[in-house]
Amino acid sequence: MAVLFDTQSPFNFSQYQYMVVFNTSGSGITPSTDTLQTNWAGYSTALIALGNGISSYAEPVQFTRTINPHQPPIWQRLGTTPQIFSYNLNNNGTGTEFSILAKLSIFTYNPSPSPSPSSSPSTVWKFNAFTTQATNGGQWQFYDSMGAGGPVDPQYNCCSPTLCMTEPFDNTYYAQDTQISDPSAEIVTVEIANNPASPSPCP
């Protein structure tokens, strides 16, 4: 799959992390900024671009629940190689778009004894994109999302578009809030493309 993430102004990795979070469980729940009320419902895996203001990198992670469902999940970094995961910081030449290419096989990692997400992800995914300040196992601060309220509205048109991961597609999704105070935090679009080796219809 390919993910292209665009912001209004060049990325600011000294302040923010940029992530596309997928719900691969098949529950149909869209990941939201309303994490305390939903106990992180819909947070299965993510593609995250982060850095220190001088350099940046991207990583795929799986969210592992703790014993306390109200606590933020732990980031389980997924092992990759350049053949199955690549990151381009400046995809459009203006510093406002990064791209990630990833094999779907990286999302099947399931460290024991974590029961979630399943080692056999659903073929129907939901997603959301966020600008955050987040740490592994720490507190999260949201600055934008795909929803109309940006960082405060948990809804993304109620539910995000459905991604059928056994079918080919290439779709661009537009963020609904264009009033974020910092344009480096403002998500403009997220493009997601999928090209399965053996396409088949979703159930």
C-alpha cells in the first residue's frame, strides 16, 4: 500500500508527529481524538512520521493495550526492511508531503501475549489521520485530524471511508477542518492506494 500525507505548510518535526491510524480489526470503528471516552477504540496499527527537527523517519507500529483500558496503548514497533517499507520525506518537493510504501504483511505481526489486534487482520479497514505530540506509552495531544472539528471533534463523517484491502484502489481523502492555527499541523489530504497481488472482493 502507499500513503501520501499532505499538510498546509512544511512539516515541523520538532513540534509534531504525523500519523495515519488504521483499525484493522473489522469492528467498523473509526479511530478518533476522543481517546479517553472510547478507550482507544479503533487503534490497531499506524504509519507514523516523526523526527527531531533536524531529521525525520517513519515507522509502522501496532498499538498494544495495557491492563488499564483507560491508559494510552503501548507502541509496538514492527520490524521492517527496505524491501517492505520505505519513506520519502519530501515527495512533492515543497516539504508538505511525505509518502510511505508498505507491504501489508508488516501488519500481521502479533507479539504474544497481546490479544489485539488479531494476527489475521480483517480485509475491511477504517482509518483516520492525526497531527499529534505523542510518546510511546505517554500522554497524547492532538492538533488536527480528518474530522470537521480537527483536534476536538471525534467524528470523521461519523465513520471514515471503508478500505477494502483485497481490492485495488487509489483514493484521496480531504480533511474537513481547514482552520488549524498552525499550518504545519494542518492536514490537507491523505491519499491511500492499494494494489493487492491477488485482488478479490471484500465480503
